Amino acid sequence: MTLAQLCLLLGAGMVVSHGLALLKPDWVGSWLQKFPRNGGLGVLLMLIGTAWFEWNLWHETLSDIAPWKNLMLVGFAVVGVGCCLFVRDYLAVRGLSVVMLMAAWWMCEHARWHDSPWRNAITGWAYVWVILAMWWSMSPWRLRDAIQWVTQAPFRFRLAAVSGIVWGVFVTFLGLVVLR
């Protein structure tokens, strides 16, 4: 996948998800408020994030970790599955955080070698995800509180939805025109 294709994928995801929030604010707002404590979705996200991390670690060729690689593979798998079994509170937020970290890694890997300075928009976005993922994994109630704050006022919710659509259109434009 090229950086342009990644931008199209991310931009489309932003436009569709935020467009749905703009068109069906009550349904999306209700779903968002239930998300942080959604156990089933939390298990799914945690297992997806763990599997993605394990896949990356398995294919890592860095010789510095070679002696420890098998131990790391087992250890991280145990942590990921263990979270699903023993850290049930706000598991959806923690699982989302792991997936966001892996997606940010993917974004940075694709943007790293592109010669356009516009790649920094994608890299910067990835770093915002990293900061949010670390913050939410340490204090997952903050995402719950942010969702509550955004969904509390219809104007804020519409503004957030429109902002997401505008960012998605911008990223799609980068993918179609600039980062080809």
C-alpha cells in the first residue's frame, strides 16, 4: 500500500464515520456514550491490537531483540489476552488505544520515505493518536468524559462531526492529488 492509498483509506474512514455522526447524531451519540464500557467490543479491539502487534514483532528483523524475540512474543500475547480476562473495566478504551498505536505505527511507516513535506500531516496525525492512546490507556475515563462533553451539546457534536469530515476531505485530497 502506498501513502496515497493509505490517505484515501483514512480519509474515507473519517468522512464516513463523521458523516454518519452528522446524519444520525442521536444514534451515534448514544453508541459513543456506551462505547467505553462495551465489553465485547473491548475484547475484539484488544485482540485485534494484540494480534497486529504480534504480527509486527514476528516480522521484526532488528538483531538487538533477536535473543528475546520468542519471550517477547509469548509475553505480549499473555498481556493482551490477560487484559481481556482480568482488566474488564474500560476494556474498549484500552483496546482502542492499542489499535490506535498500531495504526499510528502503520501511518508513520508509510509516510517515512515519501519525499513530500505534506507527509508530515499524516505523521502529525499519527503522533496525535499516539499521545491520545497513551493518555486514554492510562486514564480511560477521560475518553468517557470527552464523549460525554461532546455529546452533551448538539452544537459541539455537529462541530466535531463537521471537523472530522473536513479533515477527512483534506486527507483524501492529499491522497488523490499531493502524495501520489
